[in-house]
Amino acid sequence: MYPVMSTDMFSIVAKGAKYLNIDLPPTAEAAFEAYYDFLEKRGQVVNLTAISGAQEIARLHFLDSIALLCSMDFMNKRIIDIGSGAGFPGIPLKIAEPSIDVTVLDATGKRIGFISELCSLLQIDASFILARAEDAAHEPDKREQYDISVSRAVARLNVLCELCLPFVKVGGYFIAMKSVDSGEEIIEAQKAIFTMNSKIDSFYDYEIPGTNIKHRAVLIYKEAATPEKYPRRFSRIQKNPL
């Protein structure tokens, strides 16, 4: 049974990380506290998250993000967070595992501006891409350049595969954050996964510490290069998803 928490934000994160067997670095406390303060002050103003309050942010944003560290080895990996929003999961992952080389991509200027300000405040070294994923994925300096792409976006998995797998090196992974009830969606995505020259590697199901919410990390392994024509324009993806 998960231990009873205090309402102190970092206490919740620290105990949750311990429950997940994640060793946080000494710098994590100040970073998560500053992230929380910045998100509470600015996140509502720029409408980045409907979640507020120490307990909710600690569990539903920070712990949900860093739980991915249990799914595979992130140490010294180059990762890209597609559709990062307020920085989830990429920035919490960087705080919890500083060796990560993290890039955040979002199509909205206010979101990238928020994350850039946040990283400056936290003294986090990160890269930022203000672009649509389907456009950035065709740029040579971004295409197939990352060990891991991650996405917490709400799009269907077949759509996410077309948008996210082109960024991944051959031999790398796309990790999609989904519900444990995503079985039908995973079956639906089989054509997209195959078309992207990839395969389902494994699932990591976890319960967010201190809640009864269960999520699933879907790990998709990239076996060969993405066909040049993918990703298509988003209007075509929407009209005719793989």
C-alpha cells in the first residue's frame, strides 16, 4: 500500500519517486519546487494546464512523467518530447535524470516560451523547437536523430506513431503515454507501426503513486528507417490515418 503523504509538494514527489524505485539527484528538490511555483503562477495565465495545487501537480504531472524512467534506461540518451505543452514529460525527466539531452517540441509559441523561461529559471540545458511535428520531422537535423521520442499527447496512437517515429534513430524507441485501457487503440495502430518500420517492444503499466490512476507506457522499437514520405501533412493524417 502506498504510504500516506504530506501536502508538501516535494515530499509527495520524493516519496513517490522512492515508491517507484527512482533515485532523485540532490538538485531535484529545488528544481521541482521552482517548477511548481512557476507553473502555478504562469500556467493558469497562459492556459497550459487545468491541474493546480501541490498534490495534483506533484502526482498527475511530475510523478506521472518521471515514472517513464522505470520503463527503460534513459541515462545519457538524446530524447525529444513531442507536443510538450507545459513541459511534460520532458522537463521532469531531465530534472530526475540530468544526463538526458532533452529537446521539447510544440507548435504553440506561448508553450515554447513558457518552457524556455522555465528552463532558464531552473538552469536546465534544453533545446526548443517551435514547429508542427509533421514539418520538423522532415528536417535533416531532426529526422532520425533521437534515441527516444516521448509523447503525452491525447492523439490516437496510430496518429502519434506517424508523427513521432520519424524523429527516432534506427534502434531507438518511441514511448507513448496511454491509459491501461488502450488495448483497442494499440490494435488499431498496428498498420501505422508496421508502416513506420517499427514494432511493439513492450508495455510498462504503472499506478501513479498516491492515486488509483493507472497508466501505460507503450514502447515501440524502430527497426529500420522511416519511409521518406512520412509523416504526411496533418490534414491527410486526419483524413486518412494509417
